Amino acid sequence: MRIVKTIFIPLVIVCIILCSCKSKEHKSEQLSTTIDSTLQVKATSILENKLTELNALSGQAIVMEVQTGHIKAMVELERKDSTDYQPCENFSQAHESALIQPISILAALETGEVKLSDKVDTGEGIYQVHDRELKDHNWHRGGYGEISIKQGLASSSNIAVYKTIEKAFGTDAQSYFNLLDKMNYGKPDSIAGIANLKPAYFVTPKDSGWSDTAFAWFCIGYNQTITPIQTLTFYNAIANRGRMVQPQLYKDSTMVINPQIANQADIDSLKQALEYVVTDGLGQPAKASKTQVAGKTGTVQLEDGSYIVEFCGYFPANAPQYSIIVSIHKEELPASGGLMAGDVFRQIAEYIFIHNKYFNSK
């Protein structure tokens, strides 16, 4: 059994969900929210259909405007019985997430020690990290062998990501954590309309005596927890040329968390890699018919044996207007961030592209 030391991000979130509000007081509040009611209904339908197809436990889908941080749709559904999914008004589900992998790569790029074209040898898909084996999802088929960091990211190679971090930081895990903190990973601290949102708290090796093995698993998605909206905030900053804005449920002036999370050249490199994930990698199921998508798949197994499958990205890739995260919790294999969450992303993105005035006015 895999034992992890978890960094908790305690959250108690009470969110106004447009489709589930029933009182007159809530209805008056809806008039000032950023939620697009039509998109909210459509995203709910798309997500519910996929959860039913997968017999999943629960799922989230959040749509945000890249430049303003306005939340246009925010859906969470959970299974109440064997066939029925109900809206959930609590967005506190924090979990381990493989969507940290591109963020780890960005931290590595920031050191200047690596570039995406560098080669890494993933061998036969199994890499010994001290007393544990780090495996790629295709280890039983012989692994990926020698590939570029860019290809490793597109293939969700745990070994490629960790070896990149190993090359960039060596045994200085503290520098890696410092960069995550500088880039505001785990923000925001609070959102109007969502109560008691807390920032990520990193227990660094210096503080906790983490082993190198635990650090290896952290950079690929384990030994920590984070909520989908916090992950989306970071990906939205990548889409927004490094400018991290506050997610907002109410129409107000845009609030900036960090004007530049990383070097612009490194942001641009990562954006190219995230586009490659969708054109040539495991993110191909998120590929939309009328607009170019960039993003990343993520799949982790939780300690109870269940799975979190995710896709987070943005579109159009060359001039991002919307960012979306889809996160699905399911009990059993198969579990694929691309095929499952990526497909929900694609459907929502295509709906927005067809019906949104921004795209239709061009």
C-alpha cells in the first residue's frame, strides 16, 4: 500500500451555484454574478452525461475568462445513489493532482539548467528512486526510452518529469519549493462568494525532514492536496502570459495576484509544450474541431484505490480567452485524464466557441 504524507490545504467553500439557487435572495444575487446561466446549464449537462457514462463518484467543471478571472460556469456534481447526480454547493474537495507536472517543469525552466528540447532517458518505464520504484503508465509495454522533456510532458511520463527536476535542482529540494511559492502555486487565498479559501501550505524538506523519495513523488502530483479552482488559477496565469488574476464570482475590477509568475520566455516555452500535449500527446481527446486547445491531462490514484482524472487548459491556444478545468473522481480502472476529463473539456470548449459573441463577431 502506498503511504504518503499529505500537505493539506484546508478549505470550507460555500459557493453560489446558479442552477441550484432557489430562494429570492439568491436570485437577486445572481444578477451581479459573473456566471453565464446558459453556459452553466450546458456545462452541467455535459458533465452529468460523462459522470453517468463512467459511473463516477463526482466531478467538477469550472470555466474562467483568462484576462478578467470572471468565472463563467462552476459545476460540481456528486452521486447520491446508483443513478442520480445532484449539484453540490461545497467546492472544498482538495486532492492530489498530477496537473502539477507542467508547473514542476516551469520551475525547472526557471533555474536555467534545462530546456524543453533536452533529452531524458526514461528507460523501460521503471526508475529506482532510493527504496521505491517510480513507474510510467506504459512500463508494462517497455516504457518510452530516450525522449525530450517536451515529449515526456506530452506523454505524462513521471520519470521524465522527475529526472528533469533532478537535473534542475539536484538535492536542493528547498529551491524547488521556494520557486513554487514565488510563482504563487496554491493561490488564491480567498474569493468573494466563496468562504474561507486557504492558500497552499508547503511543508518543505527543511521543515519536515522529507526524504528524497517523498520529494520525487511531490513533483509529479502526490504528497500534497490542492483544489481544482486553485489549479485553474495557475493554468489561467500561463494562458495570460504569466499574469495571475483572482478568480471572481462577482463583476468587479480585475484583481492581480502576481503580475508575472515566471520569466516570459519560460512561460512561452511551456505554452508551446501544452499545445503539443493536445496535438501530439495524451491530451488529443481534448482537441476541439474549430479552435486550438492547449492543456494537460492528469491521473492519480488515491490511497483508497479510487482515481482522480483531470484535464486543465485554455483556448484558443494562440490568443487564450477561456480556461477550463475538469476533474472527475471515479472508483476503478480504466482511468484516463485525456479520454474522460479531456472529452468534457472539448465539449464545453466547442459549445463556447460556437455560441460566444467574442468568436462569432470575428
